[in-house]
Amino acid sequence: MTANADAIVLVGGKGTRLRPLTLTAPKPMLPTAGVPFLTHLLSRIRAAGMRHVVLGTSYQAEVFAEYFGDGSQLGLEMEYVVETEPLDTAGAIRNVADRLRGEHAVVFNGDILSGTDPAALLNAHTDADADVTLHLVKVADPSRFGSVPTDASGRVTAFLEKTPNPPTDQVNAGCYVFRRDVIESIPAGRPVSVERETFPGLLESGATLHGFVDSSYWLDVGTPAAFVRGSADLVRGIAPTHALPGEPGERLVLGGTSVSPEASVDGGTSVGVSASVEAGARVSGSVVFDGARIERDAVVEDSVVGRNARVGAGTVLRGVVLGDDVQVGAGCELLDGARLWPGVVLPDGGVRFSTDA
């Protein structure tokens, strides 16, 4: 069945919630557990038996084609369609319609880390003879999302906006299967919202919208905290991937990297190529990009250290993002949500959140 289905991956967003990291790379291309984030999704698409992938790009569009090319190294056939102006989700799906070959298309958001099986989703779609199938996940606090109730047969009955007391804990997980003719019916050349226009319109017209509900791993990696958690979960084998460049474990250290035997690196930390972690340093649950340097006795927890950035001796980072080429001197302390833009330099002891005891 998967041979008759294309994969559409939407990667056009600017990733503003992840700035400053996304000033230098699109969000799906950020190093995540040793490879660009998108590689993990593409590995699961390939494992599900799909071969033809169409990327809907916009922000820094050229970066994707430069890295992945025709997709052959991943066992895929990849094409790229550039959005010249923002078209919203349904508009972006419609924008790639002329590249589709199969009867169905599975649509993925390029910033969702998910454990659901695309082949199982596609099978549920065909078994239900649905026009559109939505991947739905059960969450502890559905009031933060739009909820999607289904009847006993799995048919979607409504699309509800965020509400304090939602009638169901099922929410839209941002992955869909469309029949190709449904995609071709979406208005072309203008922004179209899938949640506010396409799905309610289909429901009103009597189309069959099916809900595929599961409780597999699911994470939107759009914030720094979620990004570091997603990377750590991939490293530790909690989130599924076929693209991890090593065995799952407490840490992933790439080639050309120097980690002192007297340093502690754990919690699913990934350390990029030609980076260094000196004696006495403690790095946990973090993403350390290529060429970064963590000096002696520094503490880095749940943080992102950008390409060629330096964390000075004894400095403490907890829940922090350092952009590329940032230099943080010795004895600094940066906590919870601090973000340093590329190239910023902090002198020794320049920023602290507690007394210099």
C-alpha cells in the first residue's frame, strides 16, 4: 500500500521560537542526536516503505536540497517545492499537488518528533475508506490544544478550538493522510488553514474524516526546552529513529571530539564533531554543536551550545541557548531561558544569577 502513497514534509517555518539557533539554520536542519532533525523523520518514512518524498520549503529553502540532494543516500527520491509566500498548512499541501504520484499522500510536519508508524496510519486510512485521516494523540492537558472527538467507529465528529474543559483528551498531532483528489480540491495560490478551513469544510460536506488514535511518543520540538528533550530522547532510544549515528545510550559523541575521562556527559547529551569537554565538566541532557568547547569544571544542563561556542571554566548553564560563536567567560551563571545571540561575548564573571560565593 505504501508504494501508492507519497510523503509530503512541511518544512517552511521560520522557527522563531527557537531563535537564535534558527538564525543560522532552518529548524528541521538543526543538529539533533547527531544528525539534522529532519533525517530522523526521513528514516522513519523510508522504514515505512515510502520512497517518494516532496518537501514543502520556504525559509532558507536551499539548505535542504544542498544537504539531502535527490535523497538517494537515504534510499528515497526527494523533490523540493519552494513557497514564495506563506500559504499556511493546507495551502502548503496544495502547493505541492502537481508533484504527487500516488492515490494518497501522508503529510508530516517537519518539527514533530513522533513514534507513530506511518504504515499503520496509512492502513487505517485505507481500511476506513477515508477522505482524510488524522493522527490523534491523547495528552494529559488537552486544554492547550484544539481537541478532535471521534465516534465509536473512529470517525471525526468535530474540530474544537482550545477550551478550558475539552470533551476529549484527543488532539491533532499534525500528521495526516489525504486522498490525492482532496488535496487537489484545496484552493490554490492563497493561504488556507487546515484546521480552520479545510477540515471543518470537509466535515460539513459529509466527507469521511477518520481519527487514528495512539499513545506513541509525540513531541513538538519548537521550543528550546522541547528541542533538547527531543534530542536526548533520541539519543537514549526513548524516541524512535533509524538514523542515530551510534548505539542508544546516555550520550552520543561524534568523531573528532575530545571528552576528558574526568568529565561527566550523560542524560542523552549529544556532542558534535570536533567539540571538546574538559576535565571536571558536567554536561547533562544537552545538545553541544560541532566545534563547541566546554572548559574545565563547567556545568551544562538541559541547554544548547551552538557551533564553535565556548563555555568558560566553572561557568554554569541551566536551560540556556548559546548561538553560534558565542563566548561565555569563566565563572558566569546563566539560568532558565537565557538566550545569547550569535557572536555575543561575555567576560569572565560577566553575568550571574546568584552571589559570587
